[in-house]
Amino acid sequence: MDPRLENRTIVLGISGGIACYKACELVRRLTQAGAQVRVAMTASARQFVQPMTLQTLSMNPVATELFDLTQESEIGHINLARAADALVIAPATANIMAKLAHGIADDVLTTVALACTAPLVIAPAMNVQMWRHVATQTNLKTLRERGAHIVDPGAGDLACGEVGEGRLAETEQIIEAIAASLTPRSLQGVRFLITAGPTREPVDPVRYLTNRSSGKMGYALARAAQRRGAQVTLVSGPVSLAPPAGMKLIKVETAREMHDAVMGELDNSDVIIKSAAVADFAVAGASEKKLKRRETQPTIELTPNPDILAAVGKKKGQRVLVGFAAETHDLKKYAREKLREKNADLFVANDVARADAGFDVDTNQVELFFADGREESTGLLSKDQVAERVLDAVESLLPEIHRRSNEMPA
């Protein structure tokens, strides 16, 4: 289950194109997340996917006809529009977007869209030349100006044999856009600087020292902040995660590179969340050539890396500073010490010795330690849920930070 989508009614409109088959996976994923999915299909969409498939996946009747006595016995298209927490059109053809932009309602999907006041999410899919055509781009501009959330298509090989923009966005991107459309924009205009993932400290050109961080927690925080309207800069160590769309991403390898990136972005941030697992030490005098076992028995000398969190704490000013502590014992003691030493407002600590809340898993259990003495525990949650709890805590700190800033003499 996903708390962002659980018990929400998502009306999914499907218009005709080869990408219709991907809508089946979208319905399955939304249903797994706990959403109630209601599907409305155009006549062209039914040429690619049968309504029975979508009905089976969604466990709800599929609306296909505007003038059908059974489907419209209770003015079904109006009921669909009223029930929707979000209206999603995926795939959206150039034709359906033109109709939406001009207020045309000549089938069940466009009629639902015209009657619906819920957030509108549109995921276009079409031929590259159709996508680039001035009419399509003008219609997109109109829809954006009206508040529609557009999930831009990807680029690559298209079913028509051409190469370029027009591929339906990945299912995860569409779900993220749906969640964002349902999330209050409580952090609109707030600038977040978030670090994520491990760092790598070279031993020689082919070897390095690192840690087990996957970056999942930091990426979840970045997505959650963006959903709430924040402007996010993500400084990421090497991870295997897909780069989040719509935010500034700075990729780094070493702790020193991460230090320089963070300090370079500090003046452009209101909230700094240091969730990266930064290496405490680098290799002194890393070899420029690959070390050969038969030639030498090397001794690795370590040298301390910059303490990024402490450096930020010294220049924090009126910013909110959040640190993370991955511990294996005495969690509360070390978290409280770091909170004070780093001049942080909040420390998020977790026991990485736990198999279900440590590195490279999708769940986490954290303790929140506030500078004012408060403590909170999340219990075992998904990392997306933990991210929401952390951001709730950050939001509770923002009014106090802003009050202190206003009290400062000019």
C-alpha cells in the first residue's frame, strides 16, 4: 500500500495508441498501491486493449460508451467525474489533448474530463512529428496554463519506426505525477538541498572504498519534497536509481566532491537534508596505477574526509539543517551528540544492524531527535512513508526558523 494513493479514486482515461498496453500495468500498480481505479476508454483505445482486461485488473466496470442505456442509467460519466480524486489520461494522444484544450466533449472520456474538477494528469504518447507539431505544443501550453500536470514523454525508438520524443513515460513516473497532484503544495517555493547515496574513495584506478548505502532514502526524500512543491537540488553519490525528473541533480563520486557541491549550493537553499552516507576517510596517496598482488603487499593509509555536516552547521544561519545517523548501537546517545555537535535542528537515526531497516532495503524505522528535546519514532515503514514523516517534521520547524529570521535586526 502507498499512503499517497491508498483509498483514493483514480479515474484513468485511455485513448487510442499502441502504448495502450502499458495502461494495464499502470492499473495494476495503482490497485496494488491501494487506489480505487475506474477506467474510461475511447473507441480507438478499445482497438488495442479489451475492456475486460482493464475491468479484471481494476475490479471495477469500464466506461466505454456515452450513449449506452446501461452505463448511463445513473448518468455514469458525471458520477465518474464526481468520484475522481484525480483524472489521469495515459496514454494521451494528440487528438485527445486537442479536444481537452478546446473543450470538446464527444465521447465518454472527454465528457468526464469536461465535468471533472479533480487534478488532471496527462501522459502523452505519439509519433515524434506529431509531438513536435506547433498545434500539439500549443495545446500542451494551454493545458499546462489551466493547471494540468503533464508527464512528458520519453525519447527513443517508437512503434512507427522513427526515433525521438513520443514514448509514454515510465509507469513509475506517471504514478509519481499522480501522487504529486494529490499532495498539498505546503512547501511551495522552499528550496531543498538533499544529499543521497554513498561516496567512493579510490584506492587505485579500478578499486575503491565505499559503503552499503543504496541512496533510496535520500531519493525518497527528494521526491517527497518535490511533491509538496519544493524546489529540490539533489547531490547524489553513485547509485543505481533512476534520476528523479524535474529537479537539479548533481552527481558526485568522492566525499570531497560532495563537500564542494554542497557548499556551492548552500546559498541557494532554505533546508538542507544530509542523508548521504559519506565516507569518513579517504585513501592517502591513492595509486595512479592498478596495484598488482604479485608485485607488492600494499598498506592502505587513511586520511580524514571533510565533515560536510559540521561545515554546513557552521554556516547554517536561518536554514533548517537535518542530519542522518546510521548506527549499530547506542543510537540515542550518538544521535543526540551529533545533533548538538553539528548544530542541526533535527537528526534522523536508524539502526542499520536491523535486516529490515538498514542498507539497500525498501523499509526503514527511524528515530527523530529535535534540538528542542522532542523525540519521535516512526515504527517500521516504507522509505517513502519515512520521507513523508521527516518532511512533516521539517515543516514543523519552518515557522520557528522564519520567526527567528524575522526577529533578526536589519
